[in-house]
Amino acid sequence: MEGTTYSTEGTAYSMESTGYSAESTAISMESISFSVEVDTYFAERGACFMEGGTYSV
């Protein structure tokens, strides 16, 4: 019986790990999205400075 219980707990733990992995992937995607936004922001600032204008936030 103990062996069966342990096996069930192992499966539950495995499912939790998969859920955590999915959350990590989602967090990574948010980080990538944020990086793209920052890159776009600096690209827009750079273009504005090249035109000789001023850029204020």
C-alpha cells in the first residue's frame, strides 16, 4: 500500500512540476515581450534624435 501511495504522490508532484514549467515559460515570454517593447522604445527615441527633435516621456 505504501508503494502505491508513494507512486500516486510522485504523479501529483510530476503534474505540479509541469504546471510550474508552464508558468516559467509564460514568464519568459513576458520578459521577451518586454524586451521587444524596450528595443522599440529606444529605436523610436533614436529616430527622433536623428531628426534633430527632442523626445520627452
